[in-house]
Amino acid sequence: MTIVPKVAAIDPTAEELVSSALSRFLAGDTVSTRAAIDAIRRIGPACDDSDDHLVELIVMAAIGKTMGVVFDHRTH
């Protein structure tokens, strides 16, 4: 019998959370920043990145995957 030492849980990075949130979209789809941020906060509740930083990551990832972005995360 092999004993496995307890491994500390590693929180996913903001980039990994964004990638996960965008994984259900295809090239040419339009991504809502509000929906993406909500998904990121649900998947990674320990993520303490600001919404503005997450939007930056969402835009970079979405553009890289030829997706459109709707900036609807602010309610002013």
C-alpha cells in the first residue's frame, strides 16, 4: 500500500478561470462580460481579481479565439 501525502488545494489562476468560462463558446460567438464575470465568480469564489482585470483577460482570450465581446458588466 502506498501512502500519498496530503496535497494542498491550489486555487486556479484568473487566466484559468477565464479560459474555463469561455470554453463553452465557439469562434464567432459573442461573449457578455457580465455573464463571463458571473461565471468566473461562481467557478472560483476565491478569485480576488478586480472586475476590470477580469474584463481585460476576457477580452484578450475572446479576441484570441475570434469571439466578439459585449461590455455589459457595468450598470451606470
